[in-house]
Amino acid sequence: MNSFDCEKSFLVDFNLETGFSEKAETTKRRLSQMSEMYCDSEAVKKLLETGDPIVYAFHEMGFPERKGDLAFGTTILYPGTVGDEYYMTKGHFHNQLDTAEVYYTLSGEGYMVMENPEGDTIEMPLKKGEAVYVPKRYAHRTVNTGKRPLVLFFTFAADAGHDYGAIETKGFRKIIVERDGKPVIIDNPKWK
């Protein structure tokens, strides 16, 4: 937990272009931590032979998971592809499945890929200056389809928690790949 008192009002210094904050806790996800999530295992292997790139980072305030508080922070998803599949976040459901989330795009472009347990899927484009509402009961991940970092501000109920396991096991039904220089939404050939 940071040194600020979350029982009182406070200011946070998020940079609106980079998403970075001096006060936030930073977590970085590298390709090796997500290698099974991409469809082209040979492309993953080749990339890992030359290094282990950071795919994304997120900065959050480290609130206790308590009812009534809001968790918030920024996600920075770097540009790149694994084979023809764009860099993406791991994605998650909330432990409290009836929790919605809001993301506001600070810079860059991409997609929010969502699906609920019944199999309904939604793919919403992300662009600077627009917010996307992720409905309750939907797993969600972001995908960077641009040439620069995709930077998003997020907020959700602090007691919602994160369930990454279901996504790591099954994946999402839809993925976004590059075809002729443009993003295309296709069925995930690895979806179980």
C-alpha cells in the first residue's frame, strides 16, 4: 500500500500521454509470461530467442480490496505483433462477476475484446478521448493495433478482484490479427 491515506481525498499525478505516475505501483508483463496466449507458438519462440519484450505495464494505486472504494490506474500496452496477432493484455474476469469497469483512452488506438460466460462477444474500437464501458459479467482484454503505446485509464470497484485463470485456460473466442496492414477480428483457432 502506498503512503497516502485512502480514507481522505488525495491527488495523483498520472501523465496523460505516457500513463506513468510517481505514486502508483507498477507491474510489467513480459512475453514469456503470456507465451501460451498467442496462437503462433513458433513466432513466440523466435521472439523469445532475441529477448523477452515487455508487452504491457500497469500502474495502480494499490488500494485494499474493500467494498465502497474504487481501484484505478493506467495500462500501457506497447505496439507489436506475435506472428500476425497484435500485442494484447492477458485479460480477466472479475472475481465479483457482477462488476463493470470503465476504460478511457489517453493515447494510441486498439480494441477492447470482451466476452461473457455464455459466449456473447463484443469488440469495441479504442481511440484517444473516448471511454469504453465494460459491462458486468464480461471478461475483457485490450489489444494495441497502432504503432505507438496504447495508454488507458481504468477504474472499477476495489473489491472486484481479478480472475486470470479462466482466460489462461480457455482464451478468448475472438482475436485481432493484422491483415494487409489493418486489424481484422477472427475466431481464435486455439479457443477451447
